[in-house]
Amino acid sequence: MSERIPTGFKCLNCGKMHYPRHGRCLQCKHREFDEVPLSKQGTLVTFTQLKAPPTGISTRSLFLGIVDLGEVRYTGQLAVDNLESLRIGMNLVATWKEVRTIDNRAISGFVWEPA
């Protein structure tokens, strides 16, 4: 299996990059997109701590952040143990991991770790 990388969606009409995928381009309302590989490296724009995460998350708290990848911003889970580990502008790298369990089925996604 090939390495997983984040994917963006480029409007075939105006070229605007999107993440996540939308039904229509946010700029020109066109409906067709190309899938485009995104960088696995980015910088932290902002973050928050969930102290009551949803069912299927094994930790008592969860850190989420918005990561700037250049052309788009990506929202995802942060692989840290405490708030003191986070600072705006820090470099992060994406890894594909199990993020939760639903109906005894593992759900995987990108988790952002300090670079």
C-alpha cells in the first residue's frame, strides 16, 4: 500500500483549492474538482482541547487544531499530551493513524504531530 497523504480538491474552472471537498466551488460555484495531493507538513494556526470527546475515543481529552498547509487549512487531531506542548506557528507533520472506534470498527485519519 502506498503512503497516505492529505488530499485537497482543486476547482477545474477557477483553480481554487478546497479542503474538505465541497459540492460547489466556494469561489465560482463550479461542480467539478481534481484531487490534488497536499503537503504532509504545516504550521499550527489555532487549537482547542475537548474535555468530553465523542464516543469511540479512548482518551479523556483530545486536542484539535487547524493546520495551514499553504493552499488550504486542514482541521484535525493533534498528537500531544498537554496544552503546554502546543504553540501557534509550530511545525507539524501528518501521520495516518487510528483515531477512534465505532461499532468495534477502527476508524483511521490524519493525526498531526510536532515536527
